[in-house]
Amino acid sequence: MLLYLKRRFIIYLRKVGKKVQIVKRKFNITGLCVPQKHYMVDINERLAEIRKMVDEGDYFAINRARQYGKTTTLAALARVLADDYIVVSLDFQALGDFSFENENIFAVTFAEYFLSRMRRNQECIMEEKLCRELDSLEKEIIGNKKEISLFRLFSHLISICAKAPKPMVLIIDEADSASNNQVFLDFLAQLRNYYLERESIGTQTFQSVIIAGLYDIKNLKKKIRPDEEHQINSPWNIAAEFNIDMSFSVNGIAGMLADYESDYHTGMDIEVMSALLYDYTSGYPFLVSRLCKLMDEDIAGSEEFTDKSAAWTKEGFQKAVKVLLNERNTLFESLLNKLNDYPILKQVLYTLLFQGKGIAYNPDDDVIRMALMFGFVKVEENAVVVANRIFETRLYNYFLLTFEAQKSEMFLAGVQGKNQFIQNGHLNMELVLEKFVTHFDELYGDQTFYEEDGRRYFLLYLKPIINGTGNYYIESRTRNMERTDVIVDYQGEQFVIEMKVWRGDAYNTRGEQQLSDYLDYYHLKKGYMLSFNFNKKKQIGIQRIILEDKVLVEAIV
């Protein structure tokens, strides 16, 4: 009987021309994320915070780095606001450069775009007074051949806001598309003017205006009119501060993985996997989603990881990290292009990576603001640090694998000795350090060099040895002028190498204990120290130190 009913139901569906479809969700890294189609982190808490700003009548900008979830957040926000507001969402990327040619063209184009969005709203179509205002806008602005000013455009927009049955919210995404156009700044000035009139004489205008993009408004102004006076007098000085965290938390990532696990039952350790994803990405949305997508679609089913259960492991994760670090994607291309556009930015990042010099956060420093805006760095305890482990390693590779760097004697020494360091698929780190000491002494033993160069020389030597199979990163919690820890992952094994400058026996003893404690964190019994000794009477070489239940291999150069 059940089989009969099932067959009759299928026949019925075919008669009405419908198909039975089972939509499988996936991890998305391009464009808008849709809950029904994609695995997503729950952003309801974030939306509630933004909703509060809208309810309070704030105008504000959401400025975050590329592919940071701005568009997805705005789309979800529009849905959240729909019951209480008329939301008009515009994407300036759709307008094209010609739309910003002059004030008249912009006014007409904006009016057309605005009208098309308004008329999608059933509530707007049904409201007679509002319909008349929309028709008036269309007749005067779009149908008129005369020059139309922004003032006339806003006269109509204000009338529409006054006749609307609900308060209106204007959302403008991809505002960067207008970044080279003075007309956009004039548009912002009009928004500012009516915002102030709303506060002073009660003019009914937009309840809230939200502008999203990479550049903040001050940077837009500076890019178009770089003189100091116009940098200070921003047309967007009415904006409220937007300090809402848009990165993914460990718990948020865990929730997304739980949804995935309920579909595929991989047996993954969600707590461990979500912590790994956060540790490497600091919650950068694109990086989290890309790593998940790689494990789900590329790593699973490969020769090394035959199914999803094998892929969603620490080893599968490390494989995904390696693939990510070696691919060209839109995010990495955008970041690295910025280094070519802004040489001073490249210099600051090089200082952070190789010289171990701390950079105090200064909100008035243009270069620091630029690095924050593009997403290269973040602020921790009032200091500037690289934004996440993935960016840091990619940047190390960027500097270490330049054509000039690959011609260096130390890099070539690593290339030539690579085969002897891999024994039965395992990396012999003790031998790596032993040979590094020899090569370093031969090449640079009699030369004077800066302390920070030692770190760069070791990474130049290490990179070709593990390249293609292993990953490495610098542990941010221990990076400073005197100490830097390199964590190497090779074929499922981890190696902790502490690089430091020799400051005497007492300091060295403390360093040994610090490394021992740090090995406990990684559940390791063997660690490595690379000491750069600038004492002319130094004794170079390798020694083993037994410290409680651990073995520390120290190399001195």
C-alpha cells in the first residue's frame, strides 16, 4: 500500500510539471550566503546589535576587509528589518563608472535604481500616497531631459520618506565602486545635511543609512581630494562608530560544523576542528569557509583521504591549509596587490614578520590604519600584529620565495640538502639544525649582520626543505625581539623550534624552561632551540639537554 501511494505521488508531481529535488548545502566562498543552500555561522546576535543601531536612528558605515561577510550580513539584516521598516538595498557595483560621471547622470541613475527597488515591495505598491510620490520621482527625474541636481533628487527622496507607511532604511553596498568620484562625496554631503535637519527641525528622512565597503569614508575623501583640509572635513562625520565584531567565533564555527555533521556523520571532533579553524584564521569568514570547503570537496575522496571521515581530521585539516597557502584566490590576490600599490605597507609588514619589532597601535598613523583597513593586521593589547596565521604564513612565503630570495646562498643550501633531511617520510629536524649551523658558519660566520637577519636566514633554509609537503607558522604569542617560535607541521608530526638571541647563560636557562612549558601545550616530548650568539668566543654546534621528561636540542650559531 505504501509503495502504491509513493508511486501515485510521483505520477502526480510529474503531471503538474514539478521535480523532486533534494538540495544539499555546501560551504560557500563566493557572493551571498543563503541559509537554505549554504552552511553558515549563526549571525543572529550580530544582527540584533546592528538592529539596535537602526532602531536608534544611526547612520553608519560597515568597513571590513575583502570577503568578510559584509554582503551576507546586509542581506540578512534586510530580512530582519522587513517587518518594521521599508528597506532599500542598493549595490553601487551594479551602477558602473559612467553613473558617477557627473551630478546629473548620478541623480538619474540613482533614481532609476531606487525606484526599481521600491517597486519590488508589495507594501509600497499598495500605498496610494507613496505611489504618487514614486510616480512623481519617475516623471521629473527620469523622464525629464533637463539637468537634475542632487538637491532635486533629495527633495523627492524626502517626500517619499514622509509618505512611506513605515520608516525607511537605505543600505548601500560596495560603496568602494564610487571611491574615485567627487559626486559620491556630494551625495554623502546631502545625506549629512538632511540627517542634521532631522535632528534640528524634524525633517522626515531615512531612519538609518548604512554604507558598506572596504574603504572608510575618510579614506574615500583622502583618495579623491588628498589635501589636509578636506581630509578633516569629512561629509560623513555624523556616522556612529561601528564596532561590532564580524569575525567568526569558535562557538559560531562549532555550530556550523554541527549542522554539517548532522548531514554527513563524519565522526569529526567538532570541538577540536572548530578550535583549529579559529587558531589558523582568527575567524576571518572567507578563510574559515575556504578551509571547510577544501576538506569537504577536495581533500575528501583524494588518494590520501578516501572519505569525509578521513578528511575531517587534524591531518586532513593540515592538508587543506597547505592547499590554501599555495592557491591563488581573489582574497590573496587583492591583499598582495595592495603591497605593490603601497610600498610603505610592505615595509611595515616586513618589519613585523622578520625583525620581531613590536609596533604600538597608533590610531592616527595612516599606514597602520591602512593595514587594518585592508585586513593585514589587527590590534591586540594595544599592539599591531598580523591578522591571522594563514595571512602570516602567506606573507612569509611572499617574502621568502621572491626570485631574489631563491637565489640566495642559504635558500640554495636548503634546496641542495633537502633529500637527506627526509628519512622514511619523516623530517629529521635535529639534522636540519645541525646542517644549518654548518652552512650558516660557512656563509656568514665572519660577517656582521643584524640580529633579525638570523630568523630570516633560518626560514630561507627551512622553506625549500618542507615546501610542498609541510607547513609552518610563527607562534604569535611568543614573537618578540628576543624570541620567536616556529611551529612546523610535516606529515602529521609537529616540531617546535624556538629561535632566540643569546643573552647569557641565565637567560638561556630561562628560555629552556619556557620551551619545556610550551612543549606541554603541544603535548610534545622533544623541542628545538636555535640561538644566535653574537659573542666572539661562542662555541657553535649542537647539544642535547635533558629537562625532566623532555629532550631539548639546542643549536648555537
